[in-house]
Amino acid sequence: MNPTLSAPSCIIDKVTAVHRLNVLTLNVHKGFTFFNRRFILPELRDAVRATGADLVFLQEVHGSHQQHAISHPAWPQAPQYEFLADSMWPQFAYGRNAVYPHGDHGNALLSKFPIVRSENLDVSVAGNEQRGLLHCQLEVPGHDEVHAICVHLGLREAHRQKQVSLLFDLLDRLPAKAPVIIAGDFNDWRLKGDAVLSQRLIEAFGERFGSPARSFPARLPLLRLDRIYVRNAMPHAAKVLSNYPWSHLSDHAPLAAEINV
């Protein structure tokens, strides 16, 4: 009598829970070097890919620009954020902030995890530069939901104070226990915004080194403009990427952090 060969009644694919996220934030400066001397988006894509980040927060990224597309042979046919995502970040979202005759730019998030939904909150102050908060809900294994907010605040102190208040309004609408990562260009060189934000959030560099990172200008960072804040999470490591090639790829130095969630 031949033995009976039995197979498992079912095969369950177990997805390993993710408890650490590698985060990168960068003001792309629309794909140009400092003072707009050279278009360097292809080099920037190589550098961003080399970080292996799980989430990439981008500010001042073009959705389109007709004149630049004609003037620069290397200008991608796809939107800049999609070009940067390439095949490494299958998920991306774009929040268009500024619109003008030849194109538009705004914030973007590139993600290795599914983006369940996204919304772009207009936080512009009437009569001044257009700004937004790009909010994305992510599906990260091991978590009911994780939220990412890409930020680019205004140049005037009074505007930033109002925009920080609107950011808090957004946070108040999110589940109280869900991990939240907030990153971008806060333009907060006086640290007045950080004094308010740090009452409710943890800033990655402040937690690790005592103060936000110097990130501008990229070749000799002096001003603390860029930030990575978290809620219901904890920074594990944080670094300013100010060495070559980053020092030649934008006017802002990128910030990288490992976040425990």
C-alpha cells in the first residue's frame, strides 16, 4: 500500500512587521543646483536611490514645466517626482502648491509601502507664496496605519505660525495612537516654530543631538531649516547629508533618519 502524501491544507504568507523606517527629506530646488546654474535631476535621482530610504519627502519638485522641458535635453517626460521614484518607490503622491503659466511645483512623497490615501492641505496665506501640507496614509506591515506629512512652510514668521497651527489641526484629526512622520522644509531659522512643535512632537536631530540640524546652504550648512518630527515613534539615528555629491545637488542638504515605529 502506497503511503499517502499529504500537503498542508493552506499556506499562509506571513508579512514581517516593520518596526524601523528609513526616512529622507530633501528640498529638490526644482532639479537645479544653487543659483539655478545647472540642471542635475538625473544625478539627484542616483544619489537618492543610493540612500535606500523607505520614505522620501520632497519639496519644490516640479509636476511640469513647459519651458524647462524645451531648454534642457535631460528634462524627463514624466513629472519630476515620478522620475525620481523610478522603479525603487512603487508608490508616490504629489501635492501641487504653486501653479503658473508654464507649469507647477509642490511637495511629493515616495514610498516603498502602499499609499492608502493622500490629500494636499492648502496652507497658503492670501497674497503670498503658495504652500501646502501633503498628508499620506500608509499601509505598513505590523501597523493599522502610519501617517506621513510632507511640509514646506512660508518665509515669513507670522505665516509659519499660522501654518504650524494648521498642521496641529491636521494632527488632531488623526488617530491618537498612530505613528506619524512629519518632514520637510520648515524655513524656521529662528527656531520659534520648533519651540512650539517640540511641545507635542519629537524632532529627530533635537532628540539625538540637542537641536535641529543645520541644512542650508548645502555646501556650508548654517541655518536649521529642514526637520523630521515624529509622533508615536522614536528617532534611532539621524544624519545630515552634506558631503559630496549632495553638496552639489541642491541648495539644501538632505536629512536622513532611522525611525522606530
